[in-house]
Amino acid sequence: MAEIVNLITLEEGVKLITTAGATVELVENPKDGVWVFAKYVIHPDDPSLVGTEDMFFAQDIMEVLK
């Protein structure tokens, strides 16, 4: 089982991999550790989402890209 990413420490601009396989860029972080707003950079199943923003919960984030 993958560990949950600590959202509190993430800064705007960091890129993340979601459980859906999408790459997103963090655009707003309320720093509550529960959710963040991010913009799709890559979405393998629905390219029309690229450039749009969505809310992501901690369990939706698999990895922080370095």
C-alpha cells in the first residue's frame, strides 16, 4: 500500500502524480492536509482535461515529482 503524501508541506508549482495516472501542478494549497487544487498537465484517459483545475484529496495523490 502506498503512503499518503503529506499535503501540508507542498508548495504551489510542485507536480504530482494522481491515482488516475494524471500529472497535475499544484495551484492552491489551503494547508489543511486534506485537499489541494491542481491543474492537469497530463491526463492519459481524457486529454481534454489538460489545463483545467480540479480538487484533489490526499488519497488521490500517489507521488510528488522531484
